[in-house]
Amino acid sequence: MIPAEFDYEVAESVEHAVQLLGGRPDAKLIAGGHSLLPLMRLRVARPGLLVDIGRLSDLRFVRQAGDRIEIGALTRHHDLANDRLMRERCLVLAHTASLVGDPAVRHRGTIGGSLAHGDPASDLPTTLLALDAEFVALGPEGERTIPAADFFRGIFETALSSSDVLTEIRVPAASGTYVKFNRRAQDWATVGVAVARTDGDVHVALTSMGPTPLRARAVEQALANGASPREAADRAEEGTSPPSDTNGSADFRRHLARVLVRRALEETLSD
Ligand code: FAD
């Protein structure tokens, strides 16, 4: 199918994008287009105006700022996966980016688009939740910072309003890993697990185990109380509500979560 008719504007700056979004209730941002365009071709999404932020090169960066690493929202998955600072200070996020889709997706898709899309099967949101990342958004009321724990609201639903532009993501230095099970190479995760270790704390988050990425709080608590990775992983399904779909039943996902959490913990804690 081809998309329904739409108008198209190129944003000259983030402020210009916010202004364009505010002027039309049926406007939508486009960054890499790798989530929005497939939906438009199916006519599931029918924006009347596309506001293209893809050329705002000042939103493509990875830089150190104090004890945090700042990532511009237009940073592409390929750039995140291969960035030297990211690989040195927060390999878990670089590694997660390297597992998104295929090379074509990684060369066009952006971290901001992945977050704003709000797909519970996406990989980067899970790792950012485990990292306790912060997201910076500019809207008509000005700039605000949203903790990852408050950002994901439901399936394809986030804390962003229709006239917000996500501009920056902030993460701490961390070790850890992301493991993903999929039925076909380069596909979305049937289940994914992020483990992030910062300052001695171990955080665990899950992909495709509910309507949003989820923190595996029972696993974290068990670890804090001295449980082994295997004992802690047995609690991976607590607080989850996995879907049943063509990739796997809810029961299969619960099983996968236990196995993948154990593997991810063993890998991280053996460092
Ligand atoms: P776009 O498609 O341009 O936008 C997506 C949504 O975000 C739109 O609603 C748009 O309005 C909004 N948006 C974009 N940027 C901003 C911003 N800065 N502020 C506010 N709103 C914004 N993802 C995975 O995680 N794992 C996978 O394995 C995976 N496999 C894929 C395989 C294929 C074949 C394809 C096509 C996609 C796959 N994806 C996967 C999704 C991919 O990662 C997308 O690139 C990403 O989800 C969206 O990024 P984008 O820049 O393309 O966003």
C-alpha cells in the first residue's frame, strides 16, 4: 500500500519543529522513518503533516558531561553501536544498539525515534530503563527532563505530548549486557533482557514481557539479598504480563525470561 496524502515541512531547528507541531494537531515528527513509514504505508498512521527533523545534525552526538554521557536524539543506532566513548563507558548501550534490526535499519533509525515510538518489543528502551536514563524534551512550555521510569506509559504510548521533541538522552557509565532471543536473525526480540551495573547496583529490565519495558524488581531485590544469578533469575516473571502472539506464547516468554536473565547476570557478574 502507499501512504495517504500528507503535507511535508523540513524543520530548521528544534524550536521550529515544536512550532510546526503546535500549529497542526495532525502533525507528526519524522526522524529515521523506520517505524513511522511502515505504519503510514499500512495506513495505520495517517499524519496530515510530516515535520522532518532528520537534518538537524546538532541532535546527533555522543559526549561526556560530568559523570553522565549525553546522546543526541537523532543519533543513529549504527553510530551509537560504534561510538568510542560509548563503547568505553557504557558498552551495554552500544551493544544493544548493535542488535537492533539489520544494517539498513541501524543506519537510518535513531535512538529518539525508538524511544518516542513506544514499542514494547524495542531493544534500546529496555537498556535505557535498566540504566535509569533521563530523557530531555522540548515542548511549547519549554524544556523538561523525564526519568526513564516515568517515560513508558503503555503500548506505543509515552510521556511525550504530540508537540514535544525529544532532544537528548542521559546515561551513567555502566557495565552490563543485553541478550535477546528472536526466531529469525535481525528480528525484534521475543524476549530481551538488559542488565546494567552502576556503582555496585545491578539493574535488570525486560523487553516484550508487558505493554512497556519493565524493571525486574524481584530479581534485583533477590540479588541485593545475596541470591545467586540462578536463584534471582527464577523470579524474572514476577510483575510481568507477557503477550501471546506469533513469536511465542506467554508461557514460553516466561521461560525465556528466566533463562535469559540468568545468562545476562552470569555474564555481567563474572566480569
Ligand atoms: P521514526 O520512524 O522517524 O519515528 C518513530 C516515531 O517516533 C514517530 O511517531 C515519530 O513522530 C516519533 N519521533 C521520532 N523522533 C522523535 C523525536 N526526536 N522526538 C519526539 N518524537 C519523535 N527496533 C528494535 O528495537 N529492535 C529491532 O530488532 C528492530 N528491527 C527492525 C526491523 C525493521 C525491518 C524495521 C523497519 C525497524 C526495526 N526496528 C527495530 C525499529 C527501528 O529501531 C526504528 O528505527 C526505531 O524504532 C524508530 O526510529 P526512527 O528514527 O526510524 O523513527
